[in-house]
Amino acid sequence: MECQWKPDEQGLQQILQLLKESQSPDTSTQRSVQQKLEQLNQYPDFNNYLIFVLTKLKTEDEPTRSLSGLILKNNVKAHYQNFPNGVSDFIKNECLQNIGDSSPLIRATVGILITTIASKGELQNWPELLPKLCLLLDSEDYNTCEGAFGALQKICEDSAEILDSDMLDRPLNVMIPKFLQFFKHSSPKIRSHAIACVNQFIISRTQALMLHIDPFIENLFALAGDEEPEVRKNVCRALVMLLEVRLDRLLPHMHNIIEYMLQRTQDQDENVALEACEFWLTLAEQPVCKEVLCGHLPKLTPVLVNGMKYSEIDIILLKGDVEEDEAIPDNEQDIRPRFHRSRTVAQQHEGGDSIEEDEDDEDDLDDDETISDWNLRKCSAAALDVLANVFRDDLLLHILPLLKELLFHPEWLIKESGILVLGAIAEGCMQGMIPYLPELIPHLVQCLSDKKALVRSITCWTLSRYAHWVVSQPPDTYLKPLMTELLKRILDSNKRVQEAACSAFATLEEEACTELVPYLAYILDTLVFAFSKYQHKNLLILYDAIGTLADSVGHHLNKPEYIQMLMPPLIQKWNQLKDEDKDLFPLLECLSSVATALQSGFLPYCEPVYQRCVNLVQKTLAQAVLHQTQPEFYEAPDKDFMIVALDLLSGLAEGLGGNIEQLVARSNILTLMYQCMQDKMPEVRQSSFALLGDLTKACFQHVKPCIANFMPILGTNLNPELISVCNNATWAIGEISIQMGSEMQPYVPMVLQQLVEIINRPNTPKTLLENTAITIGRLGYVCPQEVAPMLQQFIRPWCTSLRNIRDNEEKDSAFRGICTMITVNPGGVVQDFIFFCDAVASWMNPKDDLREMFYKILHGFKNQVGDENWRRFSDQFPLPLKERLAAFYGV
């Protein structure tokens, strides 16, 4: 096999010429090179030439040889299964012969090539690879050892799972003890490879490593003071992962590990410091955190705070010295794709609005997302944030003295870091901070007009973290000055400040809600002016601030003068954007909130908006059909267009109510919805069910003819694995029941069993439980004979999930249903009657006829069991329940 293949000299020159050309910066040259490479792929031995240049042609310059290897790697990725046997054997052989090339670049390229072949499922078909590489580790020649280790590290990264499976006869049992021997090697590069290899197997708790966990940890400790940064970084990374999977083994040494990590978090090498800083984030999630860390807080706090200053490189990357850039158009690459959050229907709760499962992920520490995304500043801030949540006010003891110095520091860089610290601890230390806020908030409001843009932008974020407290005080004291200054910052001449101010203002809107109504004209003035001022990226955030404003003030926005200010610029943008433009997403979301808030005030704008949404849905569906039938000619559509359009239609239906009837009558929206409800993509189904519910409420006469087709689809979507889809389908069934009345009867069997299963399922999210309970109640209200027999199977979870929601129409119809079912099947409630009593007592003021129903059931039960038994029964009640039932129902 060895030297049978020889390149043809002319062919070799042609390929070298190509490799040289492909290093040219000119794009048209690049393109013609790509085409020629594609043509050469037709020849089976083209790949032999590529490996030959990489491993044999030592006369060529290294970049050209390496490039040849990288092109070969791409061919392996794309066409390896078509390589003739002779070619793939030749390549494998050459790789193993040359893993010890004297050039680090060539060694690394060969290593990449080896791992690419290995991960193509070839670890099984290349049985000599691992034994050979392990053997080469023992070579006296440094280059051979380093090259083999480099290749093994890449294989461990790419194929960790296969290495630990039975498919290969468990090679790790040999490899891991072997790697551990090299932790003490004289070369730092090799020590680093050895740790990196073992690190791949920590998180998966690989058996072969767990057997050697103690020697592994001892060896790590031995390398703690290594002079090579890459080694220290890998040691830190290992300890962070061990914290998650083998805390038991670290606990005996915890004091020393924490001391060590404190040193490393201050390492001169930022990469080491960043790895070490992750330790505090991970430790905070462990239950032992408080106990093992409390003694170290005096030392740790200043270290984290110190890490929160911008580094010099950050400031260069952030153009921190550029104060005014509002006139410079954005670089389109910097604009992150936005993800649309599809509509989920939720209930209102006592003591506040409906809370989504996890709504507060918006204000994480993303004040500077354009820099290399994760850096020491962000990691330190995130660590301080989570530790504040663990230690609460105990952390303040150590933070306050530092904060005083930072917040009033003459140097802007240090002051800026203090403002970030103040924002990071807001959530965890809120209680302890309250006494200082009357002094701090005015100081921060002053910092909003600092001459440094980076100070103004971080101040916006920090103030938004305290918005809840600001809103809880008399409005003139803090809310008004804060709002006035934030609105000025929305019109700042610096784009980063505009962005931070817009986001902060959206948070303030959510907290303040109707408190903002007196200032609406002023707010709209600013937001509308920003339209004419903003570059592309910030426009998208502005839409969000306007949508949030509409959500927060609701119908108070429906005044002719406000509509006159707000709608023209929105409609102007709407007309500018093409159907393919992704900027439609945030604009449609914004219009959806505005339409819901304006209600009848949106009527003059509804027709073109409605038409376009229907068109977007229709276009997307048509494109999907083309793609399914002829995938080679048509690409798959971006279904987000359809999802956002369905959600805006929901917003219109909710805002306009019966006024949408004529638009629905003149369009084919129901046919389109029938297709959307059967789409493969869950978010499409989720949004179409929300729209179905809203149209059912707004103009049932158009929905009714389709019910026979829709109900079976709704039944098959009651799968709680997809929470939001299931939630919206459940809600729609409830709305349909109310409209159908007794005609719902034939459809009850399609859905009842699933609904009862969901309400009894452990760990079901609250929103889904509440909607399920309401829908069961509504089904029972219109079809008591069908649903009542199952009463005993759901009455208990039904009562517990509805006791906390506010009195409203949905709760009203659901309770009427329960009462009707109890009348049909009183035996079904007997064992859980105390839960029913508790649920009844959760009503503040039910309508008279509903109160009458409650009265009859309570007294009926009391008369049935007799006074003596009732007294014994009601003695189990908690006192507030006893008092309420006595006061309201005389039992």
C-alpha cells in the first residue's frame, strides 16, 4: 500500500496554483476557485493530491500546505462516504505518519483531519487509530507526542459519547489512566492537552473517569500553581465542572479550593480569570453555597466588584470614546435576530396581573452584548447577581462600604462599575437597599446626564432594576423625575444610550402601568420623535417600548389626540416594509398590542392591516407546499412571518371584537387556520389556536360551520408535553363550549378524558392547570349530563387550581358548570367537599344567581349530613374559611 500512488506533476502544479489563488483577498477570484474545486471533486484521486501537499510537499510554504489539508477536511465532511477505499486508506496512513510534523500548524491541521474522519462514524472502521495515537504519546520526540495529543484532544471533544459506549470496547479504560500520567509532563503544552482530554468526560460522569476521580483531583491540585496560563485555565475549568458532578469529592478541600479560585479570579491572564469566575456562578447553584462561602465573602466581594470594570480592550471595542454616533447607520451584522414570543392565553390572579411562567428573563446583564459575548465583566456581574440572591442582605455588609467609594468616584470608569454593581445586587439585596434608595435614586437620575455615554447607558439599566420600588413611592418623588430624564435619554445622541434607555423605559412601563396615564402625551411625543431619529437596530427596540406602553396603559391610549400622534408613523413604517422583511416581526407585535389597547380606536386602520396579515399567512402556507413538493427548487419559508401575522390577527379580534366580523366574512381566514392548526411546527399551532379562541369570542357565526372539522384537531393537541400548544387549545375549547351550548355534546368525548388527565398530572404549570379547570367547568356548564359522571376524578385539583384567580367571566362560567354538575352528581363531590368550600370562599363578590347556587349546595350538604356531622366537618376548616362561609352563606 505504501508508495503506490504518485502525483502527476502537471496535476500537482494545477492544484498548487489553485491553493495560491484561493489565498487572494479578491472575491471574484475566490468564487472561481470554489467552482474549480467543485469540478476537481469529480476525480477520485483529487483528495490524494490534497493529502500529498499537506504531508509530503515539505518544500511548499506552511499556509498553502495547511490550506490543502483544510480543503480535504471539508471534502471528508461532505463526501467521505464516496471516497474509494484506496483513497481513504492512503489518507489515514499519511495522517498517522505525519502527526509529528515539525511545524505546529501542520500538526494541528493533521489533527483536525483525523478527528473529522473519526467523527464520520469512522472510529469503528479505523480500529488502529486510538491505540496508535496512545502509543505515540510515549514517543521520545516532542513533536510526535504533542501532535498525537492534539489529535486525541480533538477526538475527545468531538466523539466523547462514542468513546464511552460499548461500540468500541471501552477504550477510555486505557486512555484516561494514560492521560493522567501526563499531568506531570515537563512540557506545558502537553500538560494542557492532558487536562483538556480528561475534562471532556467530567460532565457526563464517565465511568472510566469516576474510577480514577481521586488521582485526577490530586493531580489537578498539583498543577494549581502552573506557570502556563493554558494549564491554569484547564485546571479551573475542571474544578468548575467537578463542582456540578462530584461536589462530594471537593468538599473536604473546599476551603483551599475557594482560596485558590479567589487567586485565579484575579489572574493576569483574562482567560484564566474568566474560567475561574465561572466557579462562583456554579457554586451559587449548589445548596452548600451559603455554608462554604460565608466566611470568604469579605475577600470575594471586592474581587468580583473589581472584575466589573471595563477592561481597556472592552473600551476600544465599544468605541467608548465615541460620544455621538446617532447619525452613523448600523452595521447590519450587528443586529441580532429577534425571536417572536407566540401568544399564550393566561388568567388574571389575585393581587396582580397574570404572570407568565418565566417573564423576568428580559433584564439580564446584557448591557454590552456587542463585545465578545461573555467576558470577565459580565461573568463577575452575573456572579454577584446570583450571590446576592443566595446571601440577600448579608452580602450588603461587604458591598456597601465599596459602593460608597465607587458611586461617587471622580474617574468615570470606576463610577460606571459602581453603577453596574448597584444594578447587579438589586434583585437579591432589595430589602436591605431600601433605606439607601431615597438618596441613591436621585444620584442615579443625575448620572443619566453624565458626559460619558457608557455611564449614561449603564445608569439606564440599573435604574430599571429598581423600577418596582420607584413606582411604589408617591409619583412626584421619584417616578416623575426618573421618567423625565429617561425620556431625554431615549433621544440621546449616542446609540448605545438610546438602546439602554428604550429597554429601561419598557421595564418602567411594565411596573408603572396606569401610573403613566397622566404623562401619556409627553411620553408619546418622545417615542414618536425617536422614530425620525433612530437607526435600524434601535428602531426595533422602540417598537417594543411602544407595544409595552400599549399593554401597560390599555384603553387609556384610546383618545383621538394620542391615536393621531402614534398611528401615522407606525403605518408609514408598515407601508415601507416589504412582506419579506424581518423588521415586520417587531412591528406586527407592536401593532398587535396597540390594536388590543385602542379597541374601536383602531377601526380606521384595521382593514389594510387585517388584509396584509391574511396575505402573509397565505404566502407562507403556499411557499411551504412548494417546498414540500419540490424541495430542490423552493426553499422552506420562514414560518415566523405566519406566526406573527396570526398573533396580530388575534390582537385585532381581541381589540375590535364584533367589529372584525365583516373582515372575516370577506376573507378565507378560516380555511387558512384549518391548515395552520395542522402545521408541523408547534408555534404555528399555538398561535392558530389563540386566534381560534379570539374569533370564537368575536364572531362565532363564521367559526360555527367549521367546528366539526376543528374539534378533532383540538382534541389531538391536548398533549401537555407541548405546554403552550396544549394551553391555547384548551382555552379555545372552553370558548367554543360557551358559544355552542348544548350542541357541544357530540364533541365532549373527543376532549374530556385528556383534560381530566392533564388536571391530575403532577408538575403541570399553573397557567395550563387554570385553563384546563376553566374549560372542564365550561364543558360541564353546557353538557352537565356528559361531564358530571367524572366529577370525582377532577373535583379536587379543579378547586385548588381556581381558588387563586380573580373573579371574572371565565371563572364565573366555570363555577356555574361545577355547581350544575354537583346538582347532577352530588356523590362525586362528597369526599372532597372541603375543597369545594374553600374554592367558593375564594369569590369576592359573585353575581347574585351564582351566590344562590353556592348557597343551595352548601345548605343541601349541611342538611344531608345533619348539624352534628356538619359541626365536626367544619371544625377542620381554617379559621378564615370558617368565618367567610358563616358571613356569606350562613353555614
